[in-house]
Amino acid sequence: MTAVNLRTEDRLRISQMLTDYATALDGGDATGLALVLAARLRKLGTASGSMAKAFARDPAYGGQTEIAGLDFASSLARNSRAMRVSHHQVGLASIGFSGEAAARCHVGIRAVLQGSDSDSWLEVGGHYDHDLVKESEYWRIAFWRLDLRWERPLLGR
């Protein structure tokens, strides 16, 4: 297989990994999340508005730290299950490779969330900027970054 074909295959695998991440997050699936995270990873979550307050209260999101992938997957899944509804949409990823087994991807995010109060809906948006590592044939997130740039309440739901 040529280098171009390998890069195409890697891009497809990374895109699928991002879809798997969003699907597992919406489903509160810790096992599914653990499959896309490195065994140990760094994470950094930043946000504005009410999400900044939520990030400050929850060590799963706020601040930069190193954490076990399984622990982070459990925290993300627990937070997702605490919401009544969660729907994440990821855009097309911009992917840059650093050698055969490292990459960085930047992807836009939009999510609609429903809090424990069934009348409380929030739309948020921003981007993920992940460092990835290739383990065997699978790409995994080694540095998880989420920057939520905007939010707005959704009315009439």
C-alpha cells in the first residue's frame, strides 16, 4: 500500500474514532469511551458561560491534568448519563500527522444538552483539538482538549 493510501486509511479511522467517541458520549457508554482513549492521557477543558461553572465544579473537565483513560471514560460517561438527553455532532476533522503513529486533529463540535430539569435545554459549541497516538491499527486520544466557545438556551422545547 502506498503512503497516500495509508494516510487515507488513517484519516478514515480517525474520523470513525471521533464518531465512536460522540456516540459513546451520548450513550453514557464508559466502555465505548475507553476504546478511543489512550491508557493514560492528558486533558484540558475550557468553556465560557454556565459551562465554565460546570467545568470548574467537575475535575473531569476543568484544568489540565494527566489521568487514566478508564477513569476519564467513567467520568465522561457519568456526566453524560446525568443529563436526560445529550446529542453531540462533530464536524469534518482537520488532521495533521507527525510520523507514522502521531497526529493532531481539530474538529468543530455542537451539542444539544437537556439537564435533569426536562424544561432546561442548552446548545453549546466550540472545538476539540486532540493529540492522537496510533496503537496497533487504532487511533486513540492522548491529549483531550475541549474548548466550548459559545452557548445558548433553547426555548420552546
